[in-house]
Amino acid sequence: MGAAGLGRALAMLGAPTTVLALGTEEEASRVPGLARRIRKVKTVVEGEVREVALFEGRTTASAAHLMVLGSQSHDRMSAAALLASAAEALTEDGLLKADVAIGWGEVSALALHNSKIPMRLFVLPSGRIGRLFDASEKEAIAAFNLASAEMSCFASMGATAAQAIVVPSPTAARLLEREPGLAARASDEPLLPLRLGCDDPPFDPESDPFLPARYSAKDLAGKAECRKVLGKKHALALGHRTLVLTTAPLRHDKGGALITAALDRLTQLDVVIAIPAEGDKELVERARLLSIDAPGRLAVLDGPTEANEHLLRAGADAILLADGDDRTGRSSGLAQRYGVLPLALDTAAHRDFMVDYDPASSTGTGILFDDGDPFAIEAAVRRALALKQNPDAWTPLVQSLMKAAPTWLSTAEHVKTLAEDLVETAEPVTELAS
């Protein structure tokens, strides 16, 4: 998803862009604008010659040239080998020509390493690296004659192949600097934090197909309608100035227990809470039990469906984010895009990207709380409630949140500038391998 967003944005900036990606034939055949090539692509995976279908074209959602290799699911080594082998074959056939290659994610590392494109960037979109190679993977890597002793994982392979590594936040950069898996990278190779966009289709409240009403920063009437539909669908007791609060999925490793511990206190305020059913079963069931004692104030949405997810985001006023190891800031970025105020633990990517709201200057992009404590969460929610109950402050805040949401166009502008600086050319041609 991120690779497609960046590819579309680069093409919008006038950089001729090709996105090469893996996908099943069934998925590719359903995408409007993609057509199957008559000739298949010959690849070599684990010593076996395979011919895979190639779909290409320009979709309605992207100005980039999209090439999708139709293949079934693979383990990560097979996927990496398939992508690398296909990229090499397409380059030899003259179908891939570029001055800059961008490897998106660890599976692209082998393709990036084999690439003869002069300028190469390696992106770790999650801000993390995968597990080290196991014995069978080391054996498979050895067949590529890549000095595998220095390459303990895909991240180290991508790092040694690239002139720069792009990561999604300063926190990710600091933590990855200490990763043994990246120790093989050159000492002067930059590890560059760059916020990634969040406006991948269909994440746009002006065109989101899952919403009962659409809206924009200029016209928020549709958001009020989404709020009303959310309340009616889940029997929430909504007053005119009631704060509609949602949460990230309740997971132990994402601060879910902290949020759950605060729920009982929050239902005593003029707040209704809508919680996604997706999450750790124990925490979700605890929230369900609490909802029995707080009818109309607390609801767990049935089913982790995509439609529920989008309605929840559009109908909410604020969202609780308690992940102390968030390295991307995507959750807060998506919230802002839909005019939802993030209430987040003051650490990691939240601290990197969010500015605590200041009532005196009416500036800020969220509310930060300091401690992993239910009382700190309650204080943050009370601040959000006070803003919600002041319409002169609330409407401008919602509009400013939507305008401040990170976009792929902004990301692409930085990537394009970075590539131009590195390759010393004004009009790079960009290949995006995914």
C-alpha cells in the first residue's frame, strides 16, 4: 500500500515512475487499468525456472506505471528471489529502465542488491527489521554469491546495496542505528527519517466508499452525519457536545491494557467510547463486560470489518493511542486525515510528529499524555472534552488536523530531492520495487 502511494505521488511530481510488485493473478485481474501481458516473465526461484504472469498498466488511482507479477503466496525467501529474478529479466528485456531504484521493504533487498541501476534507496517502512536468516535461508542466500557472511538478514542486504536508508521516524532511526542486522552498512551511509504519507486510497474522507456521507476540511457536514450514523448503529447516547472517543485495537503490546484500565473512569464523563472488535481476545472481552454496565456509553463494534473501521474513524472526535513503541505515526496521521484528534502517549513517533495542543495559541496536532497511567489518560480525555464543548475552538481544530495530515505528495517531494542530491541530476527516472 505504501509503495503504491509513493509511486503515485512521484508520478504526480513528473518523475517517470514504475512500480514492480508481487500479487496473485486473481488480485491483479480485478484492478481496473491493469492488463495481462501475452508473454510471461521467466524467473528462477530455488534453482527452478518458472514463468509468471505479468499485469501492467496505469490504474485509476495512480499515474505511475504499475507492473504486478501474478504469483501465489510465498515465504519471504521465495518472494525475494521471485522479485529479484523478475526485475533482472524485465531489465534485460528493456522493460525496466531507471536512474534510481527504491527498494520498498525487506523483500525488495535481493532485487536491490542485484540491480545495476546506479542510485539505490532502501526503505524500511515499518521502522523495524525482520528476523535473522535461519540455516535454510542462509543456504539459499549462499547460492546468490552475495558474501552472505556479512548479510545476516534482508535488512543488512538492502543496506549494503543502497546509498541511503529511509525510515519512517527519528525514533526508528535511533533504534535502527543500534541494530546488529544493520552493522554491515557503510559508516557513511545515511539513515534518513522521513514521515510517510497516509492518504493511500481509499483513505480520503472526500471519496471514501465506506462512509455514509463524505466530507472535507472546507465542508464538515458529512462528518457530523457519520457521527450520527455511528451513534445510531451502536446505540450510543450522543449529546450535541458529547465527545465520541475511539481507540486503537486493544492489544497488550500496543498499550491495550492501559486503555482498558481507564475505560471505567472515562464512562463517567460526557464521553461515549466505541472500540474496534479487532484486538487481543482477553482485552476485547474485558471491554465487552464493561459495556454491560455502561449502556450507551461504551460499545465494542461487531466484527473487524473494513466498513466498521472507516465509519469508526469518520464518526469519532478523538482516538486513544497508547503504543509506546510506535515507529511510524501512521495511526495518528490517519486520525488527522479524518479530522480525529489523537490522544497519544508522549513517546516514540507520537513525540516525533505530534505537537501538544495549546489553547492560548490554538495550535497543535494532538494531545500528549506523559505516563502509562489511567489517570493520565483521563486528564487527556478531559482536555479533549473541553475542546469539544467549545465550538469556537473545535471546528477550527478539526479543520487544521485534516490539513496537517501527512501526505504521500510531501513524502515524494523529499524522496525526489534526496535522489536528485545523490545522483546529481534534475530529472531522475524512478523505479519502485516492492
